[in-house]
Amino acid sequence: MPAADRLTVQELVRRQLHLFLRAAEQRGLGAEDQRRRFRLSRDDWQRWLGVLDDAPMPPHPALPLMLRHLGYVTHRLVGNADDDTAYS
């Protein structure tokens, strides 16, 4: 893969956060419910959301763990949305 096509870690996290936030919005989750999905303090959650505005990557939770949680929670939100529309 050419270097120009590679995602930076920051861009990968931004994309994953955007996917989660879009899925959460579609499910009608408010900001507090979004934060609770990750069991983060308000400060830690705000630090992670700050990545969307080019803030530095927070140290807690560790990046691999946060990416795993983002993938899992987003998958659960999207999967539940698919279940709701499958029988409509």
C-alpha cells in the first residue's frame, strides 16, 4: 500500500469515533448514554472526543483497548438497528 494511502492512527480513531457517533445518533443515544457505553469518566470521554478536533490521543484507556471497545459498541448499535428494521 502506498504511503499516501495509509491512515494515521489519529485518522483511524477519528473514523471510528465518527462511526460510533453516527450509530449512536441513529439509535437516539444522548451524550451521557454514549459515554456510559465505554464506562469512561466525563473527562476521559471528552478527551477522546477531542481527538475529533485534533487533540492529542488520550492515554486512558490504552489505544488498542479503546479501538476494540469502539468496534464492539458500534457493532452492537448497528446490529440492534438491523434487528429493529428486519421485522418492520
